[in-house]
Amino acid sequence: MPSGVATAGGPAARLPGARTALALLLTINLFNYIDRQVLSAVLPKLKRDAALFDPADDWRNTKAGALTTAFMVTYMLLAPAFARAGDVVRRWLLVGVGVALWSVASGSSGLAAGYVVLLLTRMLVGVGEAAYGPIAPAMLADLYPAAERGRIMAWYNAAIPVGSALGFVVGGLVAGLFGWRHAFLVTFVGLVPAALCFLMREPARSARQPGVPRTPYGAVVRELVGTKSFVYLCSGMTATTFLLGGVAAWAPEYIFQREARFALTPAALDRLATDPQFRTLDQARPLVPPEVVDRLRPAADGAELTYDRFRAVLTERLTRDELTQYAEPVYDAATSPNSITLGTIGVGFGAVVVVAGLVATLLGGVYGDRLRNRGVRGAYFRAAGWSTLLAWPFFLAMLFVPFPYAWGPLFVAVFFLFFNTGPANTILANISRSPIRATAFAINILVIHALGDAISPTVIGYITDLSDLHTAFLLTSGFILLGGGLWVLGAKYLDADTARAEAADRDT
């Protein structure tokens, strides 16, 4: 067979066009995570929009978290179907259609006139991503030999921290300047890489001997469930995905509540009556009734207060129902001129994610390859597991150390939480046979999102409605220990499962 042609075990050498494909798929993955975190960045403003949420609704946080859940549920349920389609349909066509669909749906989120419409657009984003998510890494495995996969998966997944950071920065800044709707309109730019997909040359698929039937889906599931490394990998990824997805969705709000400062002044109260920002969508009436504003005037002494202390002032002056309905507009009107804003939070949090996450993702893939080449048993599992465990004490420190010092432990925690990205995806590529690799990625997507970040934003929102975000984050931190521990335990099975997959490919 000619050098570089795809075989059952993958190409013997990098195929022509591999770097171009990697660059385009990395760009698409970048837009993927920009889109995801734009929602997180604008969530505090979106949650206060009376056109979407009833100010009297006691479950606004739960419903806000459900916007992320709706996307994740659609994504995880449809990913296996698109992965199977990728076995027979031109894969670049599926990817292009999927990216175009999610770009249009994401941009249209900024045009939603009500909560239900916004929920539907987020579900359509999930449909588009399902057509891309499981196929892209499988194509990369067909383009690059096994010896390079750790590094290539690291580069591909480097888009996660960079895209997430850009989503926080772009979302926070645009929402602060023009409103939350304009932040979503920016994501229409994803149509550009979508169009490029239709111009790409389809890579050769891993070979399958003539007459060998396609493995039935049920048999694929049974094979993967019987692979211990796959079970440990999915279990650990589920735990860390729960933590990362939930915290990412609520991090801007959490930092805002800890760092923002408020001053109740006569000018701030006047804004509630005159500023169009604090009136209903049709400008017919103020969001906060005049009688409620008048009840706050005796407390308008201009003292600068923290979020919690300011809430205590409001609690003294307002009834429980009034606090539920009108607290958020009052917070916005009374934000001190020198206070931290969602825009500055987006820049700071985005800088942490992009620097720590990018460096960690690239180093994680290289480090996993190096351990493997040195003959370390279960190298990729060890790289993923121990780095994740190291993140836990720094995450806890971030919750209790005052800002701005808390940015330090947050940076280290993000670094170790992203270090596992390359090794974890390399494990998945190496323990699954070539003919079922896309399906393995799809099943992994289904599991980790169904039990991970499809539910964690809503769970954290629910805990917040019952207590506060600090308690929700503290409880969620236990998933770091769970994920890291499972990966460390899985290390003893990895080498045997990898060898079994390679042998099966050679015999196919």
C-alpha cells in the first residue's frame, strides 16, 4: 500500500491537506466555544430582561441555567446519529451544514422576543454542533498517524480555552456597550468557516476489508462498555464536564456578586424612573414602580456597599415579593462608577482562561505523548488524573481568598483543569477501533453531557435559588476529586485496551 494512505489503523504518515484541515477544524472549534460562553457572559443582563423573565418569578436562576441545558440535551442526543451518518456521508458536507446551522441559530438568539423562542434557538445551536462534534476528531485521526495524535488533539482542543475566553470577553464587552442581544449577533461570523467546509477535500477513511459488514450500533455500545478504559474515561470526563460547564455558566455572575460595589443615591433612583433601560420593552412604564422607589429614598445616603450588604439594605426597605421583582433593576441603577462590571469581568476571566487554558492544553498533549514514549504505564490517564486532582485545592482557595488575590488560585485551577484535555481525547482515539471511532466520540459526547454540563448549570441555578452561588460552587468542587480519581484508577487498563484496539485494526 502506498505510503501515507489510510489503513485500518490510520495513516502511516500525515496525509496531504492534514494541516489545512486541522486549521479549519480548530477555527470551527474556536467559534464553537465562543458561542457557548457568550451566553454565560451575558447571563446576568439577559436574566434581568423583562421581555424574557417575569421579575416575580422565583425560579429565574433555574430557567436561566436551563438555556445551557437545552443546548446540551439536543447536542448530546443527536451526536450519535450524526456520527453514524458520517460513516457513509461526505463528512465535510455534514460539518459545513452543522456549522452554518448553529451560526444562524446562535445569531438569531439575539433576536428572540421571549424566553421560549430563546430556548428554541439554543436547541437549534445544539443540532448544528451535533453534526460537527463527533466527526471532527475522527477525521483528524484519519489524517494523522497515532504517534502524533496527542499533539494534534491538544492543538485541536486548544480552541476550548481560547474560544471560551473570547466568548467571555466579546460577550461581556458587547453586552456592556450595546446590550446582550448584540453579543449574540456577533456569532453570525461563523458562517465564514462553514462556507469553507464545502471547499475541502474529503480525507480517506480508515480502510475496511471488502465483505466485512458495518458494526451494528448496539454491538458498538457493548464493545465500548466492555472496554474498561472507556468506562473510566467517560466517568471521569462526566465529572469534570459537570464542574466546568456549571462553573463556566455562572462564573461571571459569581465574580460580579463578590466584587461589584453599589451606592444608593438620589441620582440612581431617578434613573429608575427616567432611563429607558429601566422601563418596560414598550417604554410604557418603569420596571420599578414609583412607590417602591420612594420607599428607598430614605436610604439613599451614597455609601458604597458590597452586593450582600446592598441586598441587606433593600431587604430592610422592601417586602419579599418586591425584592424578588425589583432588586435586579435597582442593582443595575445603583452600580458605583468605579465598580467592576460584566465587561471587566469578561476581560479578566477571559484572560485567565485563554492564558492558563491554552498553555495547559498544549502542554498536556505533549506531556502525555512524552510519558507514553518513555513507556510509563497508563501515561495519558496519569497525565489527566493527577493534574485534575491538583486543581482542587486551588479551586477551593479561589472561593475563600478575597479578590483581587483570588485571581491567582483561579489561574492555577484553570491550568490544571485544562491540562487533561489533550490526554483525555487521545485516550478515546487510541482505545477505539478505526471503523467505530466517530461513534465512540459520539457516545462519549452523549454520556459526558447527559450527566455533566447538560444538567450542571440548572443544578447550580437551583442551589442558588435555595441558598447562594458560593454554596453551589463549593458543593460542585467535589466533582474535581471524583474525575481525577477515576482517571488515576483507569491507568492500569489503558495499555492493554490500546493494544487490543490496534490489534483489531490490523486484523480487520
